[in-house]
Amino acid sequence: MLEYNNKKYVCHLDLGMDLIRGKWKAVILCHLNKGPKRFLELQKITCGVSQKVLNEKLTELEYNGLISKKAYPQVPPKVEYSLTNKGKELFPALDLLEKWSVKYFSDL
């Protein structure tokens, strides 16, 4: 049994999956793999996520060290999100999962 952030996990895979679990986290990571994005840019390309949910998921991804948030000291405020090294190392696994999905579900 593992414990991380006051949550218990049965194995490391369970922990790793929890970090990207949900409808939006993997999608956000895939978009950030193409380069840094601003909040509104992410909201537009994720099609359907509310500001509240997007903010929550970005905060969770940042808390877990998968993305970083850079705020620029200017008016109006400018904030960019990008993958950290930890997030970049996760992407090959997400890419394999996407390729697997295309292989077995491309007829959908």
C-alpha cells in the first residue's frame, strides 16, 4: 500500500493513473505537449470544459508537478502553462495509449 497526499493506493500504477484520471487531465497534457498555452487558449481547444473545471484540473496538475504556471508581470495579466520535465516524461505513455486506441477503435 502506498500513500501520497493523504490518499492510499494499491500500487504505483494506481497512483500514476490517479494523477491523470478524469475527462480533462490527459487532454490538457496532450495540448501542452505541443507547447505552452494560455488559459483561454486551453479552454478553446479543449471544447466544453468550464472555466471552473479547467482551473481545478490545471491546479491539480501543477500541484502534482506535471505542469508549471508562469505569470508575467504585465497588465492585463498573462499566464502560461507548460509541461514540466516530469510531465514530458509521462507523455510517451499517453502517446502509446492514444496509438492503442486508434489501432483498436479507429472505426468509431
